[in-house]
Amino acid sequence: MGLFDRLRGADTPRVAFLGIDGLPFDLVADNPETFPTLSAISKAGDAGAIDSIVPPDSSACWPVLTSGVNPGETGVYGFQDREIGSYDTYVPMGRDVQSTRVWDRVTAAGKDATVLNVPVTFPPQRTLQRTVSGYLSPDVDSAAHPEELRSYLAESDYTLSVNAKLGHKADKTPFIEHARSVLDGRAALFDRYVERDDWDLFVGAFTSPDRVNHFLWDDHLDGGPYADEFVEFYATLDSHIGRIREALPDDVRLVVASTHGFTRLQHDVYCNEWLEREGWLSYATDDHDSLSDIGADARAYSLDSGRFYLNLEGREPDGAVPDAEYDAVRAELTEALEAWEGPNGRPVVDRVVERETAFRGDHDEIAPDLVAIPNAGFDLKGGFRPRERVFDPDGPRSGMHTFENAGLFVDHPAAAVEDADLLDVVPTLLTLLDIEFARTDCDGASLV
């Protein structure tokens, strides 16, 4: 036990939660020699594959993973969202998350929370014991609180996230070295404050795995030139988690969860180009690059990843689909998506999910009307600039997100990870922390 734990006793449950962006459960289950720590957690407690959300966009996953409610409550549906009653779009930040995060429930209970590098948390909450905002924070200085933490990050030349542009180059060595450096810096930060042992909830996010998977997934599957570096990266990640696990006092439970799974990417698929060619989407001018450029007779448009919206009269400023025809037009678009074939004759879409099935809550006004879940290999993209083709097999990335096969590892003998999804993580954390919550506070249920 640490000093603070000894001083205040061990009668108050505490939890350390590590979030990992894009770690597939099967990668761990199939390679126990690479993941001795996560494998040990599986044996000591329980672990399993869990479902993500639709669509499994990281920007939407992190608010769900840390609040326990669906995007209809968080108000964040993807990396780019649409303004209500407008064709303007914005990139959601922490202030756009409308739900109560798990650390807010902890502080409301009079406990302390340290929250480090979680995406979609900028600007940093000054009500927290200490925090560093994660992905999309503009710089380290504005992302950290309090001053002691800010000074440490400046002195250690801390990097907030991996530069994905390095992964676009044919020579992946600089990208791999950079991703490893970011991973090690993140782990050093976590080590420092885990050892402080002055928190009730510790939350740390590893986001480098998502970037590594995007650019090295083919190497992993096919034994490519960077296959060894891929394994080494993940062995290092597991080692970092192992060191944290060993440093935790006896009264602390460890939970590790990932945001989504991964699979091979074969084609970037430009959904708005397809909609235009199929007669669903038109533009006001030939020079178009944003949602605000769509034409008055457009019936549908798409945002990342696989989100489809009708251009609905009364909801969109220049809606062309009458409200009375909503169900019929949506059914027509669903049928078109289900019949969509790729260049190899394979169906592009595995299934189509209607908004009322996936989203519910006080902030569902900007929810997509449909979400297309693609078959493996087809990565559904938004974007509004002209494209020469719908299917692009030549992009720099070789891995894509999946709805299935996120991972959850709970270091508690009473844990039972089965038929679970991202929504179950926060109720599990709150149960381990012995913090009361109403059944309606979360969309999931505790797995302990």
C-alpha cells in the first residue's frame, strides 16, 4: 500500500481505469505471450469481447465509455457533428458532452479523481484533482490542470497524441518510433500519479494503439516488414499496464477497456460521392467541400462514419424531404444501402440501424437517421469534396474500426464479462467504487 492509503485506511473502495483506443479483444486472447498482464487479469477476474457503439467512431466512443449513456445523451455522434437547424458542422470538444462523466459522479460523492489524456475532454475541468485533456487539445499548456502537473509536462517534453501524418509515409520507421515515444511518455505520466496514491478514481487513456492499428494492421496480419515492431509495441503496452498493476495498493481494483475493435481495411468508401451518383445528393456549385454546399433538392447526405441523414423539411434549413414522407424515404435509402455492392461484388453494408434503435435521450436532435454498419474491409467516410471514385483501395491506412470485439478486463473475482458493451463500463466502475447511482443514470449495467 502507498503512504496516502495507509494514512486514511483501506475502507474506501478505489479504482484505476485504463482506457485503450482500438485494442481488439481477440488480439489479446490469441497472443497471451504478448499480453501477460492482460491475460493475468483475465484469470484473476474476467475479460471478454464487448460491443462498441454505432458507429464506432472514437470521438463518440470516449464520451460513452466514460459516462455509461448512449450518444443520444452525450450529444456526441462522431468526429464531426451537425449544428441543430443549420448546415454548419463542428468538431465536438469536452464542453459539447452533455452527459455526466464517471469522474463527475466521483467528485460529487466527495472523492478525488485524476483524469489523464482522455479524448473529448478539452478544456480541462478544474473541479478535478488533476487532469490532462486528451486528443484535440491544442497544446499541453492549455490542456493541463493544476500548475504542478502543467510544469511536469513542460519539463518532460510531453506529447499529447501521435502525429498520424507520419503513418502516411512508405517508410513507417519514424511513425513507429514516434508512436512508441508517445506511448512511453504516457506511461511515465501514469506511473508518476498512480504512485502518488492520493486519488479514489484514476483514469488514464492510451490512444496510440488506434494509430498503430490504422497503419500497421496489414503488417500484423500478413507478416509484413513491420510485423515485429507491431508485436513489440503491444508487448510494451502490456508491460506498462503490468507496472501500473504492480504499483496499485491492495485496495484498488483495476479495469481496462477499449473503445472498439479493428479489422483489415480494403477500401475507403466515399458515401457522399455514392449518394450523388445515385441521385440522392446534389450540390449548389461544382466547387463543394462542406455540408453547407449541398443543393436545395438534395434528399440525403452522410457524415463519418456511415451516418446518413435525410435532408428533412423543417429540420434542415432547406429540407427537400417532406416530414410526411420521412418513413417512406428512409426505407428507400435503407433498401439502397442494403443493396449496395463494392467493386468485387461484395455487399458494402452488413446492416442498417435506425436512429430510434441506437439513440435515445435529451440530445438526439442531431442523431443520424440511419447508421450503416459496413462489412469488413469497407471504411465508410463522409466528406463533401468531389471524388474521382467511390471506392479507393490505395489509402495509407490498412486497418479500420469495428463495432464488435472491443475488450474489457476487470481485475475482480466476481466480474462476469458476457453479453456486454461500452455502456456497461461506467456502472461497473461505480459499483466497484461503492458509489450509488439510479438505474436510469446509465444505459448499461454493472458486470460485478
